[in-house]
Amino acid sequence: MTTEHRVTTERRGHVLLIRMERPAKRNAVDAAMTAALDAALNELEDDPDLWCGVLTGGPGMFCAGTDLGAGAGEPTPRGGNYGVVRRVRSTPLVAAVEGAAYGGGFEIVLACDMVVAGRSARFALPEVARGLVANCGALFRTHRPLPLTVAKQMLLTGQPLDARRAHELGLVSELVDDGDAEAAALALAGQVCANSPVAVRATLRAVDAVVSEPDENGWRATAVAGVVIENSEDRAEGVAAFLEKREPRWTGR
């Protein structure tokens, strides 16, 4: 097992287990974690002996998204934000979710191919409650596994979706007892690895070529939304209120 900054990697046969480990910050992503996630996913994609990956945050928390105090660092050349969300992959990646996958943490989940979740897991996009917009793919990816009205409800209210409902709607592919998500995701990765890696990679590339075709439009629309937010008073107030642990005082400007 190797450790790099705030991410550990462990090989399990043809599977690479990638674990975010920054519990004091609820696995919030800073620049060091972005670099480490990028390195881990580069390894997954570049090593022909690795046929599937599992990404987890450990037993109690998947990821709280961007570290609003420190920032998530610059997007990486291959992975984009967090080293994950704009990555082009041919090696499958399974998200193993326990606890909360909020904000950018949920956007990391949306960038994975399959999702295994514990029953107490929950997913949310609270950016609007901070005077922000979801800028790592959620504006155009949330409605793919979820009905459009549910996706809009998550994006516009910031309220969480629990794992049971997420499983019913198709976001979560396997729902398991709390504490079992990592083991179940490794078992699912093992099922993938029982097949021809050449066929699996070709299949994933073909599916993603169709599904991700509108992504460039989505990134452009996200950038436009980001420009609106960037210089707003609400953005500064929302982040300040979060860091100061108080209710925001919105001005609408």
C-alpha cells in the first residue's frame, strides 16, 4: 500500500483501491488531495495490469467537496477539477460511498461509472446555499442518472438525497448495509475483472463517447454561470458565512 499526501492506494489483484483520507476535514479536497487523486487515477489508466478502480472515502464520509478555506488547487491537465471530473477514462471506476457525498464530492461520484452506497449515505449539491454554483459537472450530469425534476430540486434547494431514494431512482447501482460499501464495490470490481479487459475498455469508451457527447456544451454553460457568480456579493457572503458558521445574509447582488 502506498500513501501520497491525503490519498492511499492499494492493489488488490487487477483492482486499484483509492481511498481519500482527510477525516479531520471530512475528506474536503485541497490542492494536495487534487494532486494525489490525479496521480492515483493516472496510475489506474496507465497501468495495463489494472483493470478496474474503486474510489472511496473510508467508513464514515465519502467527500465534502472543495475545502472552502484552502481551495482545491488548480485543475490537472488529465483530470480537470480534483484530478477527476474531466478525465477521459477507459478503465472502469466504482464509487464506494459511506456517509455524505456533498458538493464536489457528489460531482466526483457523478464522474464514476458505478456507485455502491451504504444505506445511510446521502448526496447533496449545497452550492446555492453558499452563494456558489456547482462547477464540476453537476449542472449537466445530475439529470443523467436522475429524473430532471429531482436533479433540479437537488441543484436549486441544496437539500440531500438519501441512498434509498437514490437507489430507487437509479443513481446508486448497489445499496448495501452501512460499512459494507467498500467490500461490495471491490466485489463488483472483481466481477468486471472476470471479463476481458480489452472488451471492457472498448465497451466503456463506446458508451462514454455517446453519453458524454454534450459535455462540452455543459462545461461552457457552467463557465457562463461561474462568471455570473464570481463577482457577486452573495458569493463572498455565502463563503464567509460558511467559514464563520453562521446564517448568510443575502443581498441578491
